[in-house]
Amino acid sequence: MDTEGPRWHPQLLAREEPPAHWVMRDARHVVAGTIELRRTEDGPRYRVEHRGTVIGWAATLKVATERLHRAIISEAVPGGGVNGR
């Protein structure tokens, strides 16, 4: 496996519409979740929501998109995710 050079990342699936609000769609092109940049007491944070449920907060957009992407993939797998996790 080539570890050098650019790699694909779930962040590429996120579409910013409007500014500071990202949407990720599932395989059927239905909105599966959103990420919103918010001001908090701890500084700027990304609020991650999957199918109307907040699944967490992240300090970076990279981590936020990874979490949402995992949730989208897990909903399609029997047992709740890869290897039943």
C-alpha cells in the first residue's frame, strides 16, 4: 500500500451549504447528517449530528467528518458497524 501522497478522506464528502454548516449525504443522496461550527466556552467546536441526533462534538472538521462518516457507514451494516461495533 502506498503511504506517500494524498489520500481520500471523508471530508471530501462534506458540502458546505451555507458557510460553517456542512452536509453529508448517504448513498441515496439523502441528507444523513450535518456538521455545524459553533462558538463554545472551550473555543470553536464542530457539532456533529446524524439523522437528527447529536453524536458528538469535535475540535477539527477532519475529526467531525470522520465521526459522521463512520455513523453513516455503520447504519448500513447488520450489528451496528464494522465487526459488530
